[in-house]
Amino acid sequence: MNRIKKVLALIHIIPWAFALLNFTVEVLVNDRPFRPQALLIGLYVFYAHLYIFTKYLNKKKYQSYLWYLIWIFLTGPLPFLVFAIFVNGKVSTWMGFLNYYSNSISIVIIFILTSTLVGVIQNLIINTVKKEQLEKQAINTELVYLKSQINPHFLFNTLNNIHTLVYTQDSAAPEAMMRLSSLMRYMIYESNASTVPLSTEIDYLQDYISLQQLRYKATPVVDFQVEGNTETCHVAPLLFIHLLENTYKHSPSRLKPCSIKVRIEVKENVLVATFQNPIGKKTGNLLEEPGGIGFTNVQKRLQLLYPKQHSLVIDKNDEVFTAELKITNLHTQTNEKKAQLLHN
């Protein structure tokens, strides 16, 4: 908001600085007499017209605007006439009055046009800011909605699995409870931030994988690999969960060890996340499952968060389904988001 006020102040300062410069040149360079009445006419006409421009013309009250515009034309030259009559004593005839009046009309027209230009620029700035605020509000609302579409079936299945562990007094029950607690804490509280450290997002994925592993008694079915510095890299929260979730949804009911492969690589300011899973016999449409998050919503969220900075490539054959997400200029965008948060 302070930035907007500075810009609006600047568009007022520039024309007046130009007017003062012109008056100075006329007096010092061209050796013409200093006429303060011209400056008084300018001040009156400029701000009187800007007021009626904002109050009436912007609200499409054309008749009221026209009447006040005529009033400004009639009263604008008064400072010129007052100086001519009472200060200089040069107006003694009706023709002299008309002569001074006609000379000052040109000044009135100039400052009305200048005021109109400033009013138009102000409208453009204010309308642009309002549009940006509405778009930002719409984006935030849509992101909240998309984040809320985490599949609830996973939570129900996890609770049932933990119930079984507790009932059988399995030693894995306490760790499973801690994993679920950590996962829920991240989803409910930490995911409200605009960005989180990539390492925190990876911890969330690992909690999810550990809870999914309760369904399988064999060796871990997910091969999870991370390369690069994840501590300094920041991403939007819950960025990968839908892609990981789909690897389980569309895999066979029985999985071999390390048959699901997840790889997250950070190199300079580029992040590449790859999710690969074997294809089950009855997977349906892998890109859009009824009741699921669907890749359409994943792509929509990416477009909101990383416009022109991401690519999501889908590769599918008879045996393997692969989704590769690539985000560029990640560190630059993180710095910009932090700056925006500090500014707001």
C-alpha cells in the first residue's frame, strides 16, 4: 500500500515540477515578468478538476461533471483578473477584461488536460492493484481448496492399520502413532505457510510412506532417493503428496520390494521430482480417478504456484507409469515470496 501511495504522489509531483521549471525558464531565461496568478490558476484548476473527475466522471455522473467543468472554466481565470484589476490596475474597459480572460483560458485548458491525464493514470494504477488483489485472493482461495482435497481414505485406512497393531500388541504401534501425529501436524499447521523447506516436505513424504508400508509385510515397497541440498531449498507445502498418492492408487495390490520409485533431486536452482510405479491390471484412467485428486488438479495447482516455471511430464507404457515434475528458478521465487510476505 505504501508503494501505491508513493507512485500516486510521484504522478502529482512530476507535472508540477515541470510547470515550475517552465515558469523559472520564462522568468530567468526569457526575461519575462513573474506571474504568480498563472500558478494560482493552475493549482485551482488542476485539483478542482481532479476532484470532479474522480467523484463524478469515474462514477459516470456525466451531467454533474459537465456542470462543474463549466464552473471551473468560468472561475478559473479569476486569479488572473484579480491581479490585473487590483494589483496591476490594467483592466479599465470591457474589452480589456475579455482580453485578460481569453489569455487565462489557455492556462485553464492546459491544466484541465494535465489533470485529466493524471486522473486516467491514477485510475489505471488503482484498477491494476485491485485486479492483482482479487487475483491473489482467488488464487489463495483455490489453493486452500486444492490442498484440502487430500484423500481421506488414506487416513481411515491408517487408523484401521494402527488399530490392528495396537490390538495385536505389535511393537510397531507407537512408531506408527508418532508418524501419524507428525503427518497430521504438518497437514493442519505447517502447510499453511506459503513455502516450507524441502527437507520438511520430504519428512512428510517419508511419514506417508511409512504409514502406507503398514499394508505390506515384506521389504519396503518404495525406493526413496534424495540428492542435492534440501535444507536451503523451499517449496510450496503438500506439493508432491498427490503424485505419491497416485503411485499407490494405480499400482497392483501386491507390490514387490522397491517397485515404487521416488527420486527428488536438487541441482542449483532446479528441482526434479520423479514418481514411478508399476501399473495394475484395473487402474482405470491414471490421469483422472473419480473421487481422487486427479492430475488435472495437480497441474492446476502448479500453474497457480509456479507459472511458467514448471513442467509435469507423464510417461506411460504397458508396465510402468512415470510422472516427472521439474521446477526451475526455485531459489529466486522463494526470495521473491519472502519479500512479498515482508512487504505485506
